[in-house]
Amino acid sequence: MVSEKMAGKRLDHYLILSGIGISRNRVHKLIESGAILVNGKRTKPSYLVKARDEIVARFEVEDELQITPEKMPLDIVYEDSDVIVINKPQGIVIHPARGHSSGTLVQGLLYHCRHLPQHPESKVRPGVIHRLDKDTTGLLVFAKTDDALSKLGIALENRQINREYLAVAWGDFPQDSGTIEAPIGRHMIDRKKMAVTPLGAKMAITNFIVLERFKIATYLKLKLLTGRTHQIRVHLQHYGHPVVGDPDYGGRSKSVLKSKNDVEHFENILKIINRQALHAYKLGFHHPRLNKYLEFTAPLPTDMENLLKYLREITK
């Protein structure tokens, strides 16, 4: 039951301060799923609790994952005493989670760096500033000190970290450039996926520029103004142009084809790339200690180079 002293606080803040031992992200997920009730009813994270409100939270306490440093090859683009920038290959998970207790990038970094600062929301995410999906390639920055973790975390929230991507999407974009602005939240049926939805969602904004047009696909440069889970993949599917090869958001479905004559090309393309054709090619940020702007780029991985080569050949 809420005390007079705690009255007036947001529900999500109240739950974190109450000491129930779960992260802010998990608090939001529990509220959105209906696992947390106020006076027997579902409500929003922004609800201001009142004195004598009865709050019930139903959740299972997760066993704490152990993070063991592991030796692995790292493509280090830049490193100093404060930060390390990595060019991530496909197939690598960022940090330990259920089903991925080893072989993660964080474990490789712990072996290399010997120490990473503790993330305020999760013990399994030391040094993590932002993330990429398992099969998305490209640039990530990790913090090596508490000060760097704090300052870069604030910079990310304030949209002061420049993150640009290259992608190949199905179909022909109607515009040469534009902005996709649509809220993203958890998929109502498949909870492992995200979707454009008004329910329990946060606004997401993605800018895009067409770099090259092909017979059945478009080569794009995209810039994130927000950082929602699977944002580019979800936005491009919502826009009607899924990322080529995306197994979760329509990128491997023949429904993207406008003509049956393109089926052979479609099948050839999916043999060339077995993942979403998405690469985080540019990353820029102000160094947390030196206070100077650093910017890095990473070349396209071989599978995307081969994909573009094939698309150029069939478009001649």
C-alpha cells in the first residue's frame, strides 16, 4: 500500500524505489503486460500513485546470469582508456541473456579490457551504451569507465550520438528521402517481436535517403533519431519495404514481389544473404573525457557487397 510520503510519484518510479529488485525496463514490460495492477486495474507507467493505493506485482525472480570473460577475436576500430569501438560481425549477441549465456560480445570485451563499468539497469550489460541485433553488423561503442558510461548514456538519451545504417529493402521507394515516424511497442501476439502499434509504444523516428535503385530492391542510408528495439526493421516493414533477408519482419516472404517473374531473383538473393541486409556503418559521438567529436565508419560486410553486386547485374 502506498504511503503518504511516496504519493505523487510515477508508478514506474515508485516500483523502482520500492526495492522490488527489477530494472526500469522490466518494470515497464510488467506494467504494459498487466502483471502490475493498481487497485485491481491496469494502468500506465506515468500514473501518479496516491496514498493508500494498493499495488500488486506478479512476476518471477530471474536467476542471475553469470558473466564469464571469454577470449574471442574482436575487430577493434578505436580504443583508449575511456571507450572502445567495435565493428561487430553477424551472429554475435551483445550481452548474456536467456539462451545466450556464452559467446557474447560483452564476454569478449571483459576478457580484453579486464573490467567494464556496471550498467545501472542490468548486471549483464557492463559497459553497454547501445545495442545491435544478433545478425546486424557494424559499429558499437562501449564504455570502459563509470564516467564514460554515464556521459554517453545521457548523450544517447539526448540524441547526441550519430548512428547511421546502410540497408537493402525490397521494392522501389516512392521517395528519394523522407522520415518514418511511427510508435513502436511489443507485438500483441508474438512477444519476442516489435510492431508499429499505439498500445504501450514509444515514438520512433527514422530518416532515410535512397542511395541506389534496383530491379526489385532499394539501397538505403538510414539515420536513427530514436533507438527502439528493431526500429529500422519494424519501420521498413511498416512502410511496405522490409529489409531484404529479414527472417522476422517479412524480408524472406515472396509477398514482397510485384511480379512472378522475379521469383528466381528472389531465391538467388536469399542464397546470397542469410540475414537482414542491415549494417551500422557510421558512428559519431563526443568523447566523454576529451570532449572532442569522434566519428568512425565500417565497410560493408562481404554478404552485403555480394548482394549489391547481384542487384546491379540484374538491373542493367
